[in-house]
Amino acid sequence: MAKIEPKIFDELKRALSSFNGKYLVGEELNRSKLTDDLRNYDEALLSKLFEEEYIKQHFIKEVAGQKLFQIEQLEEAILYNDYWDTSYTKYENRLGLASKGKFLNDSQDVVLDFPFKDGVLTASMTKEDNEEGYDDAFLNEVIEKDEIDRLFDKKILINVKRYGENTAQHSAELDNGIVAFDKEKENLVIKGNNLLALHTLKENYIDSLDCIYIDPPYNVPSSNNSFTYNNKFNHSTWLTFMKNRLEAAKMLLRREDGVLIVAIDENEVNYLGVLLDEIFDEYEKHLITVVHNPRGVQGTNFSYSNEFLYFVFPRGKKLIENRLLSEDEISLSNLRNWGGESLRGDGKNTFFPILVKDGKIIGFGDVCEDDFHPQQTEVVDGISYVYPIDPQGIERKWRYARQTVEEIKDMLFPKMKKDGNYEIMLGKNFGQYKTVWQSNLYDSSVHGKQLLNKLVPNAEFSFPKSVYAVKDALYAVVKNRKNAKVLDFFGGSGTTAHAVQMLNKDDNGNRIFITTEQMDYINSVLVPRLIAEDTNKKNDGFVYIELMPKNLGYLKDVIHSKIIDELKAVYQRMLQGTDTDEPADISFRADLSKIDWGEGFNKNKRLLVKLLDKNGLYYNFSEIDDENVRDLISDEDYTFNKLFYEGGE
């Protein structure tokens, strides 16, 4: 099979052919000589390269009217790029210590680096794709930084629906027609690649999110690992996948007090910690252990029963709220005074009723006149008025005066005695979160899988989190932020969004959730879960949108092809388009004439994936008024996009 070279090689060989073989060995580039002359600022070489459009487009930047030649980036492309049939990724052919983006052989200073660090891993990484027998596709393709131009542009949004408490309808069916999206009040569910969704969210949510909670795919070394990768660079591939997304997510967090929470297991906890230190260098991070599987998962030497949570937030800030203690953790004492100087006459403003209804304190009465002598508990209109009178009928006093008792209302608990009277107990029902979380409510089998199946019968989703574990993690951050914005860009079965609904139910809050998921179970599991009736959650509805696919559709067709004739048919559609789809965007690196169908199914399947321009996975919003694109979008979706991005302009 003819080698499909990176286009930069073709451009350089053409441009440098006039140097009488100085930079060529046969038909190949003399990379060593070329990079040496670049480092030495060879005048003839640089002058020639300055004339080339391709070089000017990718390696020459204009700053303040001056043109700057990015020689180091060009050198990287020459040294580290290789042919497609071996790879096309920086570092993939060489592994070792690196300094400032170059290997030890090419530099003096040394830091430990990991492969692919400066690429972008777009990855879908689904086990469904792996089951198709394709182990080295777009799933783990790293895109070189000099190839990224339109990838992170905001995307066209389609199939817009507004979900109410238990129903869905297109936005155009609302009584008032299309309503502008309100980012301060409306929940949002996005179907599409989460990296590109994060960059789409920048338009409306930069520096505005209170909390981001994610439960990314764990890099588990087992046969049923959903993170499929193609070689021993597993940690590096996973880290690249996370790095790209964490960098985008950081832009969305509130700089002043935004908090990131990441759930992770033992396989990647240490690597992730180093990555977080690099990206969130001005933040502090804390590692929490959560016992989520008390039965344990059998390992070679240990049975694993826990996972971890990283809490990451601006350094030096008090951003973690106190947690609610369980009943068996609360140490209670009587609010009524006892012992010396505990009588009614020993204090001022300390003899007054505390009002109790349905087992809860609902208020406090006025200080009683000295000649008023009530019973210990008196019931009026269903409300119990409780006075500081002991079992012997002796009038005593409360330990807090009337003017200060309301400050400790949350620390007071009514306790009914056998005779029907109440005692008022004082106890702190809150405390600092510990670094080990253990509760029956965190059992992912009972409060994850079983709870999900109760809300969405026969839901096909493996290992959902306990909603209570997620809820408590969010509570630690947004307890007192009743209008907080919470994002989860690994939406999964919708546990994080569900936890936000539960928090709002508890305190009648108006927190909003934003969640992204690219798999089809977003409509069979996540959405049904969020609209399911449940007395423990507050359903405020949400807006559902999808990133408008372009090359993504062709990519799926290639991956799902079984025989070479199917590949050829997809290839023709890629070139010519269909009645409902435009032709595919083909990578600028490709020489299509060199495709050799005689090389067989597997090689050509791999090649077709490489040919698809990953910048064109989805349609960019900048294309929305193009005639061919506009015809593919409903009027309702078109208007929603204008409202979402431009306020209707």
C-alpha cells in the first residue's frame, strides 16, 4: 500500500526540491539536516519557507504587524510526524524523558513527560465500537495541535425539545412559540461529544459554574474495560483524554469559588492527581475515600471496596460546607437548664415557649409574664407549646435567651416522651466532612443500579453511582448556593442531574444542572430518569439539544461496515454526499489517489477513519446560514440557535 504521508512532508519536499538534494535522500526528507538548518536559522532555507502558503498558514503568526516564524513547532512536526501506516502522532515513535516538549536527546533541561501530551484526543471510547472489532480508530485518535482550527468552534444545535415534569414537546409547540433559552433558570441536556460540547458551552457559561462533578471512564486493566485503547500507552491516552476536557472545564468554573469534583478509582488516582496539579496549579486539591461497594471487588491481593473523590478549588478558600450528621452521630443534651442557677428567676428572657408541630420546631413564643405558670407542654390548635419545666413541675430556664435562641434553631430537636410531652434537645447536627465517607446509602448496587431500575425499568446501564454519594458530594459545595449551576460532562445514566433534583427537593432550591452524553442511551435511560415521578426529587424540566453531526455520521458508517463493498459505498457517500447529507470534510493531509482497495478491508477501514477531518465531526454555528446547511435545519432549531448564541440577532 502506498504510504499516505502527512501533507507537510509533501509540501516540504516540493518546496525544497530546488536545493539540489540538500534536504532529500532519494524521495524522503533528510529530517536531520533540515532540522539542523532550522535551528541554525539558515537564511536561504527560511527565505524559501517564508514563500510557501502552507508554511505561512500553519507556522507563521503575525503579532503587532510583525511576522513570527514558529520554528520550534515546525521542527516538532518534522521530527515527530510519521507516515499514516505507522502512525501520525507526536511522541508515538519515541518514548522517554522530555524537557519543554522535546526529548532529552534534543534538549538539556529534563522533566518527566507522557506521550501525546500536547495533542487533542477527541475520543468516543465506547465499548459498542470495540464490539464492532475496530480497536484503533478515531476512538483514540490524537489530533496534532497544528491541525486544530475549527474543532473547538461552537456547534449547531438541533432536535431541540423542552421537557416538562413528565412530558416532552418541541419548542415550537409551546403556547408562546419559541422561547429564548434562559441560562440562569433552565436545565440543559446535551447529546454529543463532550469535549466539543464543553467548548460550545463557553458561549454562555464561561466563568459561571459553581460546581463540576464528573465520573469519567476508569482506565481499568481488564477485558471489560469500556476505555478501549490500542497499545501500551494506556495511561498516556487516558491522561490526554482527561487533560483536554479538564482544560475546557476550567474555563467554565467560577474563578472565585468554583469547585471541581472528580470520581476516580485506584488505577488512575495518582496520574490524575499529577494532571490536576498541572492544570489547576493555583488551586488546592483534597482526596476523599468513598466506600461504595461494601462487598468488595476481588483483586489479586486485595478486595476493593472504595473509590476516590478529588475536590479541587481555589487555594486558601473555605468552600466546603459542613455536613449533616446522622442521628446516631449527634450528641444531644437538654436545652432546659439544670443544677445551680437553673431556676426561672435566675435568668432574664429565658422562660418562653418553643413551638412544635408534627415533630418539628416551627417557632418561638414571647417571654412569659412572671405571673404566668403553664404546664410543661400545652397544645393549642395542634401546636405544642413547650416550656422549660422539669418532670417534677419545677419551672427552670432555657440555656439560651429569647433574643439568641433563633440563631441555634437548626441545632434544636424536639423529643416526645411517653406521656406525650416534649423535651427540647440541643445538639450539633453538622460537622466537618471527614476524608473517609462510609454509609449504607453509598452502596452503588442498592442506591445506584436498583434505584435506576425502579425509575427506568429494564434500563441498560452498567454500574451507576449511588445518587446519595453524588448528592452528598454536591451538598458539600452548594448547600448554601440555592441557585448554583452544576455541570456533569460524563452524563451517563443521569445520576448527577438526579442528585441536583433531590437537593432542590430538600430545600426548595433552584439549582440548575447541565449534563452531556454522546451515547444513544441518553434517550432511553438519562432522559426517562430525569422526568420519572419520584417524591424525593424536584422536577423542573429541562431543555434537550443535540450537536448537529457531520463527519460523525460517516465515521459511524465506516466503523460499522462489515465488508469492503460497504466501505466503498461509504467512501462514495463521503465524496459525493447524499440527499440529506453534505459530502464529508476530508483531512487536508490526504492524497486520495493513493487509496488502494486491493490492500483489503482492515487497512482501508483504518485509512478511511484517518481521512475524515476531525474538525468536521459536527457542523459549526458559523455554517448555519450557508444555503446547503440551512436546508438541513428546521425553522424551530434555526431560531433556537440564534436565540442561544446571539440573543435572536
